[in-house]
Amino acid sequence: MPKMSLVYPRRSTCQPTHIHSSYPYLGWEEQPQRLTSSILRTEFNEIVFYETVSVMANQVSGLHQFTWTSAEPLECTSLSVKIRSRDGQTTSEWSNTEILQGNDIPSNEKFQIYPIDKTVPVGSNTTFCCIVEEGKVFDTILYNGAVINTTRLSRRSYASTVVNQGPSQSSGFNIICYNSQKELAGTVLFVGYPPLPTDFVCETHDLTSVVCQWNDTRNTLYGKRGTRYSLNNRDCPQSNLWQQRKQCILSQWEGNFTLVAVNPLGHYSLTDSAKLSHRVRPVAPTIQNSVVQAWNATVQWQWEYSTYNNWALVCQAELTCHGSKTTHTFSGVGLHSVFLSDLYPDEDYSVKIRCGAQENFWKWGNWSEPYDFKTRTYAPDAPDVWVWMNKDYTGQVIWKPLTRRQSHGQITGYEVTLLIENGQHTDIFSPDTTAAPVNLTQIAASSSGSMIIATVVAKNTDWLSQPTSVVIPLRSTDVEPQAVPRAVFVDGGFPLFWQSDANTTFGYVVEWNDAFCTQNCPVEWIKVAAGNTNVTVESGKALEVLKVEHCFQYVLNILYICLLLVQAKNSSVFVTCYFWLWTVFSNLKSRIFFFPQTET
């Protein structure tokens, strides 16, 4: 607010003998103990202030001073001021009246409004005045588009007060005064906060210079009224005025840092101090290239600053594949590369790198830009193969389709080979095929052999998988079955148990299919590791028939298979058990022993 001060030097008498004016201050020569001041609006002779106050001496100048703050800008109307002093019971005569001329005097005929482009703090009250042109009639005052009440101060001057003001936009609040002819005069009021920076902290990115950052939590003044910052008495650039997070850079690390924030409403300072080695935050590296294999990749990058070459770093590589993220951490002096293992062939990966100081770790640096690469293809996994045989020596060699992670590349097809005693036959099947039909009627009738070996190989664009073989018996005899527990539905599935054979180390296969299917049945199976004698098949598998079988394995050229069939049908349980003992010689000829079966 505008202020008017009354200033006087020390004198020996009580009477103010001289009052001088140098706007906006008034002074007189005297030394009273108390002062009575009378201030009136000159034109209407209205009392604005009348009060007796104690006056104190200025410790530097030796002068006494009394300050009065006007509710309206001093330009709004002329004020008449007179004073008298009091010393105990003695009161002086009134001084001569001094007039502080306002801008509403007849010689100043212009259309005016005050204050002009003022800045005030949030929550304050502000009084505006409008001085209409000589000979014109006042109409209204608008504050930010709304009409506000007015008080007449003089013949031409009108005032309005706005209380508890909120923060303005960057362009401020518009105050417009209209006369009766809709001519206008205007001003702008800026309402904001004194500066209050927070979270001031300094760090180095290049091991030489310093970058200090802070948050500007109350940035409501902009442009020439915006907050100005200095760091260690050096002005900070204003390039990031609109950002809440601000920064300032010095060319050399100085250890102790002082931030000073100043705007028209006040100032605020913060400090920070640290050793350079305790505040290292590396910049983001620039990934240049990679050396990619099927199962691993080496990613290489460069640093913007050569000072990193001798600095102990700890780095992180964030690897993304199909939306799944994994993080690898590694350390070393002047790191420029990372070896990424345990990848999958023929997969698209994205990697980004960030680093920090290995000693006195401060903060992680920024992530690099993502770098994309694709691993090479590799041989597919060997397919999981099984066989279904009908009673008429026809059937299917079946396999489970390879998943993307098992394919190691785009699957282009499958090779199915039947190995018989006088040769072999190979067929090629499309990548969406999971079964190969077989017809062994003629072979069974004419061959003296006891089995055929079917082999399946998966192919992708560059590789062949290892072959998977399954033995198809041509002769069989029935055997007496072993006792098998009833299959009971428990907790969403059918748990199965069987007796182990102490003389073998083979695993098992659990197979199930539709009990009412008799020809080329769709079949599912699970392999169970050696030593396990139980498994639970989930109810979602459409259980009708459950089988437990020894998995085909070659041990000392002997293949031993035990098939245990549990058929759940109504309330009865049918048990069929086959024991096959195959002796397989190096020339692939075999003998088969088949024991009679019994049904209970």
C-alpha cells in the first residue's frame, strides 16, 4: 500500500515550527513525545485519520517518524494533513495544513484508474479508484468481469475494495472503469505468493559441473513479475519458467550451495552441501549396437563424458519381452557393455540401461532410450510324441504342438518317419498338423517283426529338432491285471496312484481319451518322472478313461512298459493291465511278450 511518512529532527520546543513536503513524505522540525495527526480528504473535507500516537526516534538518523498507510492509492484524491505535538499536559497549536495533491485536481482532466498494474499477495484486500474525465459522469467499476460496489471520494474520484483475493492467472485480473458514455480506463492486478522453493538438492552428471534442482510449489506470478533465482550469487536462466521442477547449472563443483528466490512479494533462500563423490548421478547412456545370439546378447553403449571411463559404476538393464520386464544388475569400472543371458531364440526384446555410482551411491541416472533387438533362431525342442492304435492295426502317431518358446523360430512343418524291418518311409506334414495316420495291416500280416518305430522331427525356418521316437507293437497277448484303486473325483481332479516296480527306473505316461471313442480317438497324455507313482488329472480334461503307462526308455537295450487302465463308468471300475517286455537289439529287431488280460 502507498505510505505517507511524517519525519522531524530533534528540537528543544514542543511547537512544530516548520512542515515541509516532498511527496509522499511530510516532515517537520520538533521533538514531541506524542503526536496527534489529522488527515482529511481535501475536496469533501472528510476525516480519514485522526489519532494521537507515540513517536520513536530512528536509531541511525536520530529523526522521529510516524507512518500512516492509506486505504486508497494516494493518487485517488488530495489529502490535507496537519499535526500537533503533545508533551505531558502541554499541547501545541496545529501546524499549517499541508496538502498532498491527488490526480483528481481540475488541471488533470484525464480518465484515470489506480493502482496501475500492482502485485499483491493472495488473501489481501485491494482498493481501486477511478477518476473520470472532467465534465464526464462515472458509471461503474468491473473486477475480473464482475460489477463491484463503489464509494465516492471526491467530485471525480470513486473507489472500490476487493477483499481476500485469490491467485490470479498469468495475465492477472482486469479492473475496468466505465463512464456514462461507456468510455473506459483499465488496469491489471496480479495476485500471487511470495516464493517458496522446496526440495533443493545439487548433484553432478559429468563429475565436474553441478546441477541444482528444486520445486517451485507456488509459482503464480509470471513474466517480469515471476520469481527470479540465483545460485551462489549467479543468476539462473529463466528458460524453464513454466516447469514446476527447476534447475540451475554451475561449471564447477563448489561444495556449498545457496539458492535465493525473489519476486515482487518477497524472497526465500535454501542451502545444500555435499562432496562431489557423494552426489554422482550419471547421464543416460547411448546404446550403439549389440551382438545377438540365440540364447544371449551383448549390448554396447557410449557415454557422453569421458570421465566415466575411470569411474566405478553400477548399472541396471531392464529387459522387456512381450510386456514382461526383468532387471539385471551389474557393476564395474567404466562400464560400456552388458552380457544378457538366459534369453529365448527368435524373440523380440527391448532393453534400456541406467547407471549410478558404485561407491557412495546417490541416485540412479536416467534410462537410456530403448534399444530393440531380436535373437536368432535355434533348433526346436523335440516334440512330445505318443501313439493311438485301433484294433485293426490302423491308428495315429500324435504329437503336441510346440509353443513359441519351444519352437525357437517359425515352425514350417513336421517329418514323420516309420522305421520297419526292411526300410523306412517319411512323410512331411504342415505346421498346424498334430497327427499322422498309420496303417500297419499289411505290415503286421507279412512281417516277422514285433514292432515299428515312429519318429517325429519338427522343422523351423533354419533348424531341425532332435527326433522323438515311439514304438508301435505288432503282437500282443493278454495278462492277468494288477489291482488298481478306484478313481475318485477330489478337489477338481482325479488323483491316480499305482505301485512302483523296484526293478525299473522308468518314468510313466498318463493317458486319457473319450471312453466311447473306438477309432482314431483324440488322446491326451502327461509324462510323469521316474520314481513318482501318482498324478492328478484335472477335471477339465473331459475324463472318461485314465491310463498309467511306463514311458518308453532304453536301458541296457531292454524296453519295459507297464500299462494300467482305469475306466470309470457308472459305479463300476474296469481294470485292464498289459505287461509288455521288449528286447531291442542294435539292428532294431525286437521280440514281444504279451500276457493274457483279465477284466474285473
